[in-house]
Amino acid sequence: MLVAVFLTRLLFNIVAGILSLNVSWADGLGSVFETKYKNLTGDCQLDCGLVAEGACFDVFNSTSGFEYTYGPQENALAFFTFRLLHQL
């Protein structure tokens, strides 16, 4: 008799992000963004975001989900890319 045993794999976090050309809020990724972001719950939360005009954020190091890391405006793309790759 042949018996098959399947090992279960541990679930892993799926990184969720957003990309944008620009930010129309007057303060960019400032207080308005943080207020809107905190209203997202559960599967609607984002882990990272990149604005092509020079801004990025992530919450990869956050224990609460609301501690932001912002990248430098002049190197936002590189900063975002390396932070994202490190999470994968």
C-alpha cells in the first residue's frame, strides 16, 4: 500500500504596494497621507509606495503597521527598490 505524506508550508507575508507618477496632496506624503493610510485596515493596508516624482515610503520595520520609513527625494527610486528587494 502506497501512502503519500504532504508537508504543509508556512504562510508568508505578501508585500502590497502602490506606484504613482505624482502626489496631488499639498504636503506630499505628509500628514494627509498618514491620516488616510491609518484608515486602511486588514487586507487593504499597503506595505510600501513609490511616487515617480521623488517620494517613497514603507512600513517594513514597523511593529504596529503605522511607523513609516520615508526615502530621500533625490534617490527615491533606488531607495524604494532596494528596500523592496530586501523584503522579498
